[in-house]
Amino acid sequence: MTIDLARVRADTPGCREVVHLNNAGAALPPAPVVEAVVRHLRLEAANGGYEAAEREAERIGRVYAAAAELLGAAPDEIAFVENATRAWDMAFYSLPLQAGDRILTSVAEYASNYVAFLQVAERTGAVVDVVPNDESGALSVAALAERLDARVKLVAVTHVPTNGGLVNPAAEIGRLTRAAGVPFLLDACQSAGQMPLDVQAIGCDMLSLTGRKYVRGPRGTGLLYCRREMLERLEPPFVDLHAAPWTARDRYELRPDARRFENWEANIAGKVGLGVAIDYALELGLDAIWERVRTLGDGLRERLAAVPGVECRDRGRERCGIVSFTVAGEPPRDVRRRLVERGIQVWFSDAAATRLDMEERGLPAVVRASVHYYNDHDDLDRLCEAL
């Protein structure tokens, strides 16, 4: 299966307005997603929010089945939440960590995750242990194997870091954690939607993702996958009447499924839109999406290598559609600003987002160009010509 470029660009009106290479920030949603969100908002405006939700229950509930198909999971293992950070937090803060417990993570871990480690370590006396990289710049599976002992209560890894094209070896990590009986939390914020993800093959117990990036859904949407067997071990850090029905004056009961991590109130139009976005990706095929994204990413790296003063900063044996680079003598923020003035949308990533990795490499910041399947080779050429 190949991507019908003419069709997906026609479905993406923004392609006619800008060169959008900031898909790792927020992708351009396809027209069916926009239409689904606007349609539901209009229905709410005409009928009321509660009434619209009653009428559209089947459409709203589609997100669980669609996400399950996307991830190789079951619908009752999926929770819809506000964003990927909330999804990740609900899983992490549900773990009953104690003094001396060890959390293993990666050098390229995202800031929001790492500050949560630090907070819980300060509260409980748990210890954060960073697994070093291998020679390619990815998490060293051999070093992880050496560190897995009885004190390790969580392995938490970012699949694709925010600051470059590296893809960490999630399935190899999962094989080790399953064998050791250690929970594995995978941050798939940047990988979901650009590559196939099968939680059974990966072996993760929990996985978080966002709607707005490569899935091409609305902002303010996210999902948490939690393996059914893991649910029994986790109590959410806070609950409401949706997550835990009040069954008697002095008693509540947690829902038996992953929706124990949800709130009753939610962005319903966004929920509808996210389901449509996932279905759009499933129709195209994640294998086809991944093939095109990798081809575009590699093509951009080749083009950048020919631009004087530009240095690509990506690491890892396997690389994805996020391409990081620096321009000699030019701060990344300024590069981004000047490109936007030319109708080319990229982003920048500074040390505060992935401090351990960036400081280890002596990089204060990088420019981040992130391609998606609706980009074409003219987009890449325009970027390099502007540089």
C-alpha cells in the first residue's frame, strides 16, 4: 500500500498555505477531522452538550475501538484524557513507589516525565537511575539488563525523543521488562501516528500518546493504554464519579477498565475528532505511513548535509521523521523565526526539554523539522533553499 499524495494533500488545506514541518509539535489535521469536530460543536450549540452527547454516543465511543486497533490492544484497556502528559501522569502517579525503589529511564527522557520522577523521588525516597546510551545514541539494552534487579519498580522510556530522530528500542526493552516482571511505561507521544505500534509486540504495560501530533487529531486530546493485568495493580492518583462510582455512603468502587483514569467531563468534540483521525490513519495504513515518513526524513537529512554551515544532530540506528539540525552562527530560535517569515514552519528544542541528552552533547538548542506523509519533496527543497 502506498500513500495517495494528491488525496492527502487535498484533504489538508494547510498544505496550500504553508510548508508545515512542525508535525512533532502539532500536525495539520485532515478535513474529515475538522468537519467532525465542528459538526459536534454545532450540534452542542443547537441542542445542548448533554443532549448532543446522548445523540452521538456511538460516534463518541468509536475512539476506544479505533485506538485499540491502532495499538493492538482491547477497547477496555484505553482511556481518553486531556493530553499525553496527563495520560503519562495518570499511569506514573498510580504506581505505589516507596523509599529505595528504583526508576530506570533514558538519557533522552522528556522534561515533563523527568520532573515527575524528581517530585516522586523527593516525596517517597525512590531513586531515579538513568540508563546510559549505546554507541549509536539509543538506550543501551545491555546496560538496562545489568540494572534490572529486585529494587527496580518501573522502567519508563520515551520512544522517540522530542529533540531528534532517534527511535529507542522499545520492543527490546519490553522483552527485558516482561522477563523481569517490571512495569514498563512507554511515552509514545512522538511515535504514535508515524509508525506502527503494537503493545503486545512491544511488551509495554502502559503507553501514553497525544492526538495533536502525528495522529493528526485535535489539540487537547490524549490516550492512555493500560494492560488489563496491570489495571489491578494501579489506583489513580485522583478519581471522580466516572472513574469510581460512589456505591454507598462510605464506599466507592474503581471502574474495572482503563476508564478509571478518565474524568467525567471531557472535550467531547475533540474525542469525536480523535476517533476520526485514528480511523483516517488506519485507512491509509501505518506501514505505508511509516515508509513514507522515513523516506522523507532520510531525504531531508541528505539535503541538509549539502547545505553549507548546517549540521544534522540526529542519533540512533533507527531514525524517524523528526530531523534536528543546527546552523553555524545562528541561534535555533532565530532560524525558526526567519523560516516562518518565509512560510516554512519548523520548531526548536532547547536544553530544558531534554536536559540530560542536550548537556551531554553540549547543545544548547537545535532546530527541529518534522515531516509527515502529506509533505512532498518540494517542501524539503524549499526548506533547504531558505537555509
